[in-house]
Amino acid sequence: MGNGGASGPGGPPNPSGIELVGLGVYLAAVVVIPLIAGLRIDAAFNSGPLGLGLGLILGIVAGFAGVYVRFRRYL
């Protein structure tokens, strides 16, 4: 602990606590917002779970893509 985010000599740095908190907030937002939009589409068009499923899939794909883009430097 206390090594300033470095994993060792010559190794890639580790993500900071702030970055991990930001990741959690990002994932919550990127999954919940399309999910709610899908529920509203279902309610507006009486389309059953179609909007819910599409919103969930969109949120999960966007979450994986965002995590990869933000944290690929730590791989």
C-alpha cells in the first residue's frame, strides 16, 4: 500500500480508488438509464418486455465497452 498506484518496477500502474468509484457510478448509470428508457417505451407502446430487454442489452454492451476503454491501460 502507499506505492502511489504503481504495481512494481516496470509494471503497469494500478487503478486508484477514485477511478474505481467512478467506474461503479458509470456502470450504474450506463445500465440503469437505458433500462428505465426501455420500461417507458414498453409502457408507451404496450410492447411487453421488448423495450426492457433492448434497454438492458444496450446498457450491458455500453458498460463493457466503457470499462474496456477506461481500463485497458491497466491490462
